[in-house]
Amino acid sequence: MLRRTLLVSALAAAGAPAWAQTPAQGGATAGAQTAPPELQTFTPSNALEQTFIAALNNAAMRPAFRRQFLESHVLLATTSNAPDAPPLLRQLRGEDRAALIFTSAALMAERLGPDTPHVSLTGRAALLRLRQNHVVINFGYAPMLMLDPPGVDGFLDIPATPESAGPAQ
């Protein structure tokens, strides 16, 4: 079984303080923790996002989303624009850190800013690159998917289809 969590509002309760550790407005001391933002809904801008939203409430759509994610181009946030820059990691709860993948440039730009360094590659190539990390797909949005390393491996165990042939970064 894949270890994965489809998140709509649970992440806010489970790992909220670690996501945003900035001082609150009004003279709070440094290190004070702010409440995490509510997860935003979004209008899908591509077929992958349409399938992702459909998979939120329809378990029968989840295998289709996984296959489509692996074959679609996604954006991986990185620490710089340098070739082979490491992924941008965000603190989860405890010691866990997660890499951020977005299903469209618009979602990434809205969440992290339009100048955020990133690389565009297939979902499979992104997960291969992040294999030992936790991964969050569409951080801050509903739906959002969080994968632990065994969950990443579970996605990667899905065989490639003949239509997915071609180079990957």
C-alpha cells in the first residue's frame, strides 16, 4: 500500500507550526509561530489538475492521477537557478523536510512568487530526483498530496506507459 495522504485541511492541524515560523504582527517576539494559512482551492488550468481535483473525492480516480502525474511535466522548486540545484525543502513536523512540486506555473508563482527558482520535468523524473525525501504536491492548495519516501517509491513502482517514452531530466 502506498503511504500517502491526500490533504485538504489535515496538514494544518498535524504540522502547522513548522510550516510558518515567522513573527506575528504587532510586536511579537522573534520565533513566535503564526497560524498556517488555510488551504486555497484553485481552478484547474490543465488536465493534470482536473484529474487531481477529481481524485480528491473519487477514489477510483486516484490511480489515473498517479499515472498522469508521472507522465506530465511538473515544476520542482529549487534553491537556485543553477543546473542540478538541490530542491527547495520546507520543514514539516519534527525533523522531516519536504520538497515542493507544483502542477502548474501559476500555482507555484502564486504560492512561492514568480521568481522562484525551479526546474520543469516529468513527475517521474522529479520523484526519482527526490526519492529519499518527503514530497508535497501543490503545497498550500486543496487538494494537496504529501508523500513520505515509501510513498514516493510506491509512485515510482507504477510502470511507465508506452506513451511516456522520451527523455527526462
